[in-house]
Amino acid sequence: MIYTNGFTINAAGNECFITFLQTRPNGQAKTTEEVETVIMTEQCARQLINALAQVYNKVDSDRKAKKAIDVTDTVC
């Protein structure tokens, strides 16, 4: 597994280039390096964004439900 904390996206024609970046502190400055580039079709990129939106909608709703339960349990 490669850890990244940023990315750039370049859509050209029917292809999408996603370059994952890793930024680390380096004294007073930060060093950013390209970790990996993934090339996909526009259709695949659109499917990916929809899938990620669905995943994080579920994550957010689960977190909200858990938080509501924790607050209720604390009050009781």
C-alpha cells in the first residue's frame, strides 16, 4: 500500500490522469513528490467518483448514527 495525502487530476480527451502525491515536512519547507499516476478512461473516472461519493455518504451516515448513540448513552 502506498500512502498519499494529495493528488492532481488531468482530464485530456477521453482519459483521466490521477497523480497521487506525498507531502512531507522537510525542516521549514515541505517536500512533495509524485508517488504514482493512474490512467483511466473517462467512463471509469466517472464511475470512480460516483462510487466514492456513495462510500463516503455511507461512512458519514454511520458516523452520525454512532455519534447520536454515543451522546444518548452518555446522557443516560
